[in-house]
Amino acid sequence: MSRLTWQEIVGLLNLEPLPVEGGYFRSTWVSSLLLTRFPDGGGEQTVQAGSAIYYLITDEKWGFSALHTLSSAETYHFYLGDPVTLAIFQENNRVDLIQLGSNLLDGQVPQYTVPAGAIQGSRLMEGGEWALLGTTMAPAYREKDFSLVSRKSILKRFPEYHELINNLTREKDIITGDGS
């Protein structure tokens, strides 16, 4: 049996390009249960309890998940394909590099939760062609809770990770660790 191509997966699962972040996606579930939350500095908000998507990362130029933040925790689920590096830049200046995949003996994990507010991005590991993932969020994803992170701003905090940051951001020019 031959391996599927990422183009076939896009067609079979009816995936669409994910604007701004990159890759391909399709919403598969949004909870009908509503929650009331009281965010810091804000009034009462009614939000849906949770949501889930398919998410496909490819070896295309724009096929990766650009660095961004979300106001809710996001759990990644690895389904098929090649291993993925999930980079998480924490408030305490710690950087975690998680390998999502099916090879447990090689240290890969099939599921990982990114804390709310952490800067995150992901891309295929070297030589990969595609990876089919899923993500779930609670409370549910809302576009206003997503914020893309600029290369320049994150390099100020994490200059020693300039190569990783250049590979997980969409700005045209490559910036070195010293900001030039």
C-alpha cells in the first residue's frame, strides 16, 4: 500500500488553508455547551466549552504553524505522517521542544498540551513531507484569542534561538540573533 500525499489528505478530509498561521485545517467539533468566564481585566464572557480541528502541516513554504499565542490551552494529537517539532516559548524564558509522533521509543509523544498564553509554533522535522494532527481547546477557539508573534519581538527575548524563530515566523527577511 502506498503512502497518501498531503494533497490527497486535503481532499479526503475537506481541509482548507489556515490563513495567517499556515497549514490546512477543518473544524470538526464546537461544543454547544456554553460557559461563563471572567477574564483578567474584562467583564463576564459567554464562550463555547470546547472545540476540535484537523490540522495538516506540510513541507510547503507556508505549511508550518507560525509562532502565535492563544488565550486557552491547546492540546495537540498526532494522527499520521512524519514527526513534528512543537516549540513552546514560556513566560519564564524557558523553551520546550516537543517531538510529536508515533515513535515512543525515540522520545516522540502522540499528545501534548500547550499552556494558555505560551508562544507556540510547529513544523515538520527535517526531511518530513506531512503530518496530520488534531487540536482541541477548552474553552473553544475564538479568532480574537489568536495573536501572531512577530519575529523581531520574540528575538529580543530569545536571541539564542534565532534559527528556530526564523523557521517559525513568516517575515520575509531572515534576522540574526543580534537583531541585524
